[in-house]
Amino acid sequence: MSKYILGVDGGNSKTDYLLCREDGTFVDILRRPTCSHEHEGVGYDGMQAKMQSQLNDLFAKHNITVSDIAAAGFGLAGADVPDQVVNLKQRVKNIGFTNFGLANDGILGVKAMAEAGVCSINGSGTVALGIDETGEVLQVGGIGTLSGDYAGGGVISRNAVEAAYRHYYRVGKDSEVFPIVLELLDLKDPSELFVAISDGGKIWRNSKPIIQAVDAAATNGDEVCQKILDDVGINCGEGVAGCIRNLSFTREITIVKAGSIWTKLKYPGMGIAFENVIRQNTPQPIKTVLLDAPPALGGLFWAMELLKGNVCESYRQEMTSFLTVDKYEELVSE
């Protein structure tokens, strides 16, 4: 009976399962809600139960069981510190997987684009995750400000509100974005900023339009907004440079940029600041690319590596050409 390989993209908003036969032939994609253990009331046992139920849906559709999975690659949100990784691996074993890799979902960006390199996630949050030429994996950040995480959409929106308060009530520079921020937060005048600052949820709920306004103003030359985004680029670059410094690379390093802040914002200075920091602190040549493949594909390639030792370049190109981001979303929605 034919065996299968599985790539799992377990983010904070959704979980995607990409199933192929062990020869690499595409079979199916299943998308389900997140099963992250970090969501309130879920925990590790809840994560196992949710993932088990979701996998049952996929396996029943193709009349297979977990014993038919020859290898799997899991990129899971909340796999940030050793204790979390140990607990998540145990839950995956409990489900019945025997040959699998598991790490923070940032690993999928590297695995999707190259066998070795570093992925910079800059989405709602931020993390840098690298895999060197020996296969060693290192995560830098991803657990908050105490690990130096000052990037991602949450930071951008908060910093925009902070800059507005600094201008009106300290000695900060003015910006064209401040009236927009007040309007988006439904504030009549700057005196109400203190209320918005004390209610972080209100800022979070309006994060997307605030970020879009900051991006537009920065692109238009607004110095305050440019500094907000430049600082994000610098922070991401420092994480990548530190990741490289603590791993072993001898060849040109592929740096994969992933997440909505990297892929959707137009202001170029953030990316320039990002690359400058890496080049200033990294002796090896680097190549930066935007992630243009579904992250679950990285999990699939990882499974293929575990099964066969490597991913042949022809298969990588074939699957990347077939499962473009648009094609992937089309198949998910069917």
C-alpha cells in the first residue's frame, strides 16, 4: 500500500495540512481553525485533541490512518522554548506519528525556499529562525520584548499611537498620520489618547488600518512613520544577524522574508534597513527573497528530507510551480 508524506502549517489563525504520496505526488490540502496550545483554554491536551480531530477528517477522506504517514514536517506557532517543543512533540507522538520534525512555524519559510538559510517572520508578531548547513536549527526571539522582539504589526500600531502621544504631550515630531490615528480610534481630540493607550484591545482591533496609514505616510516621506518602519527593519535584521552568528554557514545565505508586514507594505526603507544590518554583521554573502510559496510546502519538503535525505531540485521546482500561493488558496477553498 502506498505511503504518504505530510506538511503541517499550524499558525495562530489556521492549521493547514498538505498531503502527498511518498513519491511526491499531490493528494490533498485541508484547512482547519488553529489548534495552537497558546489559545485561551486550549493547552497541550486541547491542541492534541483538535489536531487529532482535524487529521481524522483528512485521513478518513482518503481511507488512510496515521500509520500510513511515512514522514511529516510540523511548523507550529507556540513552539518557542524547549519545554514547549518537548510538549508539542509528545502530543504529536501521542497522535501516532513516528518520523517527523517539529519546530516553530518560522521554519517553514526556510524549508519552502531552501534547505538552509534564515526566515524572518514579520507579521502580527516577529521571529527569526535559521537552519544551517549541518541541519542545526536556531530560533531568535518570538517570545516578546524580553527577547528583543520590537517588530510586527502589533508593534507598528502601538508605536504609531505612542508617537502621537509623544507629539501632543511631550516633545515628539508631528506626523500626517496622527489625525488618521485619532479618527481610527474614534477619538474626538488628543486629550482622549490616554484612554486609548490604557485600552490595548482598541489599538489591536484597529491595528490593520493604522499600519496601512503608517505605510502610506512613510512612503509619502513622513519622517515619523519612516522611523517607525525603519526601526522594525533594523530589529528584524538584528534577529537574523544574530541567528547567523550562532549557526554555521559557509556559502551564500538565503534570507526568506515572510509575514504580512514584509509582503504587503510598500515603504522600501524597512527592507533596506533590514538588509543593511545583516550585511554589516554577517561576513557571508546573503540573498534576500520574499516567501512566494505556501508555508505548508516547507513542511512537506521537510518530510521529504526526513524520508529520503534531501529534496531533489527538480521536485522542489515542480511543486513550487504547481502549488503557487494563488493555486494553493484555490485548492483550499474548493
